[in-house]
Amino acid sequence: MALQPALHQPSVLLSLEPLNLLSPETTLAPINAASEPFVRSLVWTDFRVAVALFVVVPFALLAASVAARVPRQPDDRSESAETVLRLMTSYWQASSLLLLTVALNIQEANFGVFAGLAAQAMIVVSLWWWTDLNGELDDAPLSRAFRAWRLPASVAAAGGVLVQLPFQGCVGAPSLAGDAFCAPWLEPPKFAAGLVGLDVSPALGTVANIGCLLYFAVLAYYATVLLPTVGRSGRAARPKLMDLTPIGAWRALGFISDDALAPTAPPPAVDSADSAPLDRFRSLMGTLYGVAGIAHAADLAGPSALLTAAGAPPFQELPPSAQALAAVWCLAGPLAYLTSRRGGRAADAGLVAYGVVEVLGAAFTDALPNALAVQGVVAASWAYSALQDKTQNT
């Protein structure tokens, strides 16, 4: 369950002369000679789209919004520029997992396979999550530019998730470079690394591993603590801890105004038999996850049958980072149960947190396809229950 393998291949920046920067795959030799040309073309196309829509354009939008919000007197700054700055900051927080994915792929770490898919899914969520900020976008040039970029970026990110789904089995590959189906995904990151002089190193692996742990720790905090309180309000008041985030830094520097809106109170728990279908589903799944968490903890303290069945070593033989992740997996169950008692967004956040931790842990074992399938069924069931709610209310 380590985030990087024990042995890495060196970066390959082959045939620099002549080098076609627009189509490097036509010049560079493949990492694995058995890789299909179609797969290489698909991967490099995904990389080019990612550079254009997930790096170049959003960096320009962030720079423009920062420039428009530089503190000055008299304060005649554009309010819509603040909205775009908030939205772009949210985007870059979510998409930072893409940079970590590049580092993981340079290291040929198997976890990079899942991280790449998760990063593009998080991009879609970040671009549409804050409903109040979306409603503030007006006809100012910066707002129009943001909207013009957001739609193709969302389509590209959603398409990237679909493209990468068939490759998730590469998480369990003994060697990404040695697998003809998986190796093409290493080519663009290693090419980019070669351009700036990066190569496989213990330091880069450590940075990637720590970055991933921090990213998913923050994501778990959002899902279980912050979002149940503020919902989808980008301007709702945050806990003091959020002063350490980029939004807190912008506010401290005077680029954005204070988050003055009071957070919405969590909805009361609904446990009665005649409650809405979605509340009954939340309560059921919270109970199941709570029992599962306790069962997982008992299993880890004993034979570790679940881990060994998934192809992982027993709990006692795991490295400390993997043991910590397994412990979080056990705690996520009771947490999902407690949040399900509150109902509403808190219950949803608990279910999502459990699903994220379970898929994250399964990414290091042979159980990832099963974990993804289970969470897909849970998501579909949630959507069906929500639809039943709407039907009953109309």
C-alpha cells in the first residue's frame, strides 16, 4: 500500500533532436515498445487538453482576477473580479491533485493511476459547487471569460474521467512501465519532467506522497466538517482554521472581502418510518457503514482477512502510512453513522467521506474495481432516492 514502488525507471526524454513540441509522441520512442499507437495517441491528446484547459487558461484567469483585485485607494475594484478570484482559487485547490499526479507518474507510482482520475473529477465539482458565486457572475469581461472557459473545461474533465476509467486496473500492475497498456500514461509526465530537468528521486517521491496525504486529509475535512456547515455557499463564514487556506490568505491581504454570511444551520435528523426516501437511504447507509467500520477494526486487530483477500499484507506488516490509512477507513464508518443521524448535507458528507476513504485504500490493492462498483451503486441509489423525494413533493 506504499504510494510509490521500490524501484523506478529513469525519466525518458528520448530523441530530443528534432523534437516536435506540439506532437512529442511522434518523435519520442515509447516507454514500452508493445504499447498500441492508439493508446499513446489517446494519452497524449488527454495531456495536451489538460495543459491548455487545466493549466494555461486557468492560470491566465487567476492572474487577471488577482490583478483586478490588487488593493488600492479609492477602492473602485470590480466585485465580479472578486467572484472570479474566489472561483479560480477553489479550482486551483481542487486541481492541485493534477500536479501531484504528474509527480507520481514521474516516480511510476501506481497510485498515480487513481489520482489522475480523481483530479479530473474534482475539477468538475470545483467548477460548479458554489451556487452563490455562480449566481454572482455578470456580464463583465472577466466573468464572461470565466464562463467561456468553464464549460469546455468541465466537458474535458468529465471526458478525462471516462477515458481513464478503463485504465484503473493499472493500479495493480506490477510495473507500469512494463505493462504495454499502462505505460503510455507515464510518457507525458516524464517528457515534461525532462524539459525542466526533473527525474526520479526519493525527494520527489516524498513530496508526492506527503502532498497526496495532505490533499485527501483536507478533502475529508471539507466533506465531514466544512460542507455540512456552509453547504454550497462560497461566501458563508468559515471556521478560523480556514484562515490558513488560500482564501484566508487572499482575505488577509485585502484581495477579497470578509465572509460575512452566517452558515446555514444543519437540518434536523429524520428517523421516522414515514420520512422521505432519501433520508431513509441516508440512515440505512450510515448504519451499514458504521457496522462495517467496527467490523473492519476487529478484523485488522485479528487475522486481517479483508486485507489479505484484497492482495495486501496483514495490518501488522503494513508500513506506517498504510496502517494510518487503514485506521482512517475504520473510523470513517462510525463517522458516517453519526452524520447520518443529523440528516441532510451532513449525512451526505459522511457517506461521501467513507466512499472516498474506501476507494483510496482499495487503490493500493486488487479490490479497486469492486470498490468503484460498490460506490457506483451507492451513488445511483442516492440519486434514485433523491428522485423519489422530488416525485413525492410534486
